[in-house]
Amino acid sequence: MKSLNNNEINIVRGVFIETLSDEFTSQTGVGVYAYLAPMDINQLFKEYLHQSGTLRIFIKYYVRKYII
């Protein structure tokens, strides 16, 4: 991912958390905070920033792997 400034990172982080929570809700009926602590979500966000796939694919893969 290209270099982002702080404002852009905050926007991307918000979209990331919202998308992650939506996926957990659709797969389990409850949001991400029922499963992960904020520190875990932040670590997952850092992992996402260092990979090359799309957000949706990254999150779908993670949630599927996590709940199985």
C-alpha cells in the first residue's frame, strides 16, 4: 500500500473496522468486539496494510479462518 498520511490512515482504519465488524456480524450475528480486543484489531489492521490483496478478500479470509 502506498504511503499514507495520518488523516488517510485514520479513514482507512475506520473503513477497515467497519468492514471487519460487518463481516463478523453477517457470519456470526455479533460484531467484531465480541471476538477481538481493540489491540488485536489494531494488529490485524497493521497486517492488512502490509499485504497486497483487497480489503474485502483479506477480511473474508480472516473471519472465515477465525470462526472455523
